[in-house]
Amino acid sequence: MTSDGFNVYVCEDKNVLGKERLLEVTRNLAQNPQLTKSRSVRKGEMIPLHRLLFWFIIKNVIPQGQGRNLADPIDMCLTDLLDQGEKINSPTIMISHIGRITNMSKDHDMGYGLLLTSVFEQLGIPL
């Protein structure tokens, strides 16, 4: 089971949403219906609920390091899906994210430490 936004993250194609939908998401998260062009949204522009959902995304679903204050189109898409009550396939997104960051040349925090430790312990895999 996947959601409409899952393919956007996996493909990493920021144009998959389409310009109109991306502009709509940007206006919603930035709380600015006057915007004429989509852009990244600062955490400080978001209402508290959107900040909480964005924080959940960058800390638990696709952790990408410390100090992220800007939501890129992928973050905005997932934040919007959660805000709308849409289901997202978290395990598949996480596995895709792990695969992507393990193949990068620069150092990157893996994230998911507590989750993976718990899964490996449940399966009896020694760490």
C-alpha cells in the first residue's frame, strides 16, 4: 500500500507534483495565499501543526541531519499528506532513504538507530 506522495519521494523528482500542486502546498504551508511561485518554506512560517508534522518527517521518516529549518518540496509533500490525513508507507520510504544515503560519498547520519536496534533484537540478530 502506498500513498500519492510516496512516488514523489522515491523518485526524488521535485517536478512530479506538478507546478500547480506544488504552489498549492507552498501556499498552504507558508500561510501565504498570495504566493505566485513555489519555493522552500521556512519552519518559522508554518503554523504549529505544520511545524510538528515537518519535525516528525525530518526526525523520524527521512532524517537528514541537524538544524534543518527549510522544508524542501519532498518535505512539504509529506507534511501536506500527513496534514490531509493521507496514509504514507513509512517502512518503504525509510528503506528507500537508507539505500540512498548509504550510497552517498559524503558522511550522513543514518537515523533510525532505536528502531533498527529494536527490530534486530526482536529478530535475535546480535549487534
